Amino acid sequence: MKRKKKYIILSIIVLLACAYCYNSYKNNPKKIIAQAFYSLDDKILISIDNFFPNIGIKNMADKISDSGNFTFSLLGNTENSNNDKINIIYTSDATKKGKYLYYKKVEDKNINEYSEKIINSDIYIAYPQILDKSFYIDKNTAESFSKNNNVSKDMGWDFSKEENFSYPKSFQDLKVDFKKYVAKEWVEFIKTTRVKRLDDNSFQLILNSRDSKSLFLKTFEYLKEKNSYIFDRYPNISIRFNRLMKKIEDNSIIILNVSIDENKEIKKIYTADNKYLLDFTNGFNFKFPTISLDFIRENYENRNMIKGYYKGKFFRISYYPQDYKILAWNRIERFQIKFDSLEKNYYFTSKINVEGPYKYKDIKFNFYAFAKDIKADKDFIKILKIDDKDWQKLKMKFPKNFFKENLNLY
């Protein structure tokens, strides 16, 4: 009987210890903050969605994140005598492993036109203003067979990089890839990050600048590797990133103040000098040294307003839910966006009128939270079957400066 009592008492002690450990874990400041940050992207999207009712921005973003499927198109026209214009169509269909990109720019009566389709492992690359047929290659054999192929060399196509000519992935899959890529740096960052609880809903994050920098560098490396053509064309991205790294280096630690609401979601994040701020206390307020946005919902003229500041210029954005219209302006620029058709949570088509020092004055922008059908090209030339003699004949159809300027996207 005594032995039985001992087991009962021991069991109670173990249960109490487990309950204490669970309660301590549940109320661990690091865990509370981690969960709050985990839902931060949803919190931002909900705030934007509330500001732009009738569109369904949050639902569209969730659909695209889960599926990786969407389509957008942009057509910009000028008012000059040359009728310069730009046309871009992009479809991402991660479900069916398909991608479609169409790009056409008319400038000073010169036409630069490019098309790229990927359907599973089939790749079609076209220059419609030059050839009436597209180039075709199988992704599975492209890397090994194209290294010594003169067509690939002359056109600058690099099939060795996974991100080039690859079908899209859902954002959820991309998150998994990203987490694997930065796993080591992330573990070190979490290990050295300290969370100090100030009161029930206020915390202080103390970040080690060395580990913060390592994580930022690894993240930047990942983005650059996956989007090399963007970074090659816009070197300012790297310049600005290096400036950010220099600022991080100047501080041995970085301190962020964080407050949460009753649902344990982020209420406010800010630095002591208030140069960096993300605030959901009254609407949505975002502030960095060069930009600030203040989302204000008001009944004045049935509109919602964003008061903003960017690089020394103040601007305003007003959304009129009843008229499906957006006005954005500052001292020298004005944009008017009118939604022609809209089905909440699914798609919208819009016209944008631009006033100010911009080339394109009349823009049509359409967005769909689903992928439009991508059809394989019927007329194509198999790259690996083009011999040197045929290739020299085909090259003569291209403008003289084509290969020098490398007009293709890769």
C-alpha cells in the first residue's frame, strides 16, 4: 500500500512538473514573439485589405501563395508621335508546371519582342518580330547538349542555372527552399537573439548584428541566385543592400521594441529613435528613413486615404470604394486608377491615367488570381537539330546589333 502511495505521489509530481514546463514554454518570451511574427504577413495583408474593400487582396494573396498560380498583363501607351508602347504578359501556373512571358517594347519605331513558354520540361523561346517560328528545347537535355551548341552560346541562353527557364513553384514551396538555404544562419540568429519581457504585452528584442548580417547576406545571396537577371539589370539593388549592411555593422547590437495585443499578434514594432516603425494601433502605419505610409480610414467624401512620404516628397493616395477608383498625387505627379471590371477575390481589370514626367501616360493593368491557359507552340525549330550552316542563315535574319546588345532576357 505504501509503495502504491509513493507511485501516486510521484505521478502527481511528474504531472505538476510537466504542467509547469508546458506553462513556462507557452509563456516563454521567445516563443510568444516568434508566434507573433509568424502571423505578421497576414496582419499586414488584412490591414491593406480593409483599406481597399471590394477587391479581396488578402484572399487573392492567399490563393496565389498556396497555388503559385496567377496572371497579369500591362499595356502602356505614350502620347508621342512615334506611338511608343510597352506590353507585358506573365502567367505563373505552378499547378501544371507552366510559365508564360511575353514582352514587347516599341521605341523610336524599333521593336523588341520576346516570348518564353515553359510547359513541364518543354521550353519555347520566340522573337516574333524576327522569326515566325519559336526555338524549342527539352529542359531535361538542355544543360548537357547546349554547352557546345552555337545557338545557345550566341543567344546567351544559360540552361545550367536552375532558375533560368524553369517552371514556377508555389510560394509555400519557395518558403521551404528558402528555409533550407538559410538554415544554418537562421539557427545562429535565433540562438543569439535575446527577448526581454518588459510587461505582459511589451518586449524588447536584442539582436546580434554579426548574426543579423550573416542572415541578411545569405538571404540576399538566395534572392540573387534565384533572380540573377533582375540583379544584373538593376545594380542599384546591390548598392542599396551594401548600404544597409554598413548600417548594421556600425552597431554591435540592434534593439527592437515590440508590443502585442490581446490575441498575441503584433501591435507595434519600433526602434528607440522611431526611425523604423510598424504600427497597427490605429489603422496601419509604416515608417523607414526614406519612406513612410499612414493608412487612414475616414468617411470624408466616402474615401480611405494613405498619407505618405518618400525621398523628401509628400504624397496622398485616396481610394473611393463606391466608385472603384484610386487617386494618387504629389506636387508634380498624379495617377488615376479606374477599375473597369472586378470580381472580388478573383480578378480585376483597370485603366491608369498618368500626369507628370513619365513616358507612358495611358496604362492598362489586369490581374488574375488564377493562371490563364498556356498553349504549346505549334511551329517551332528544335535547337539541337540546327547545324552550324543553318544557324548562320538564321542569324542573318536578326538585326546586326542584336547579339552585341544581347536583347534576350538571359
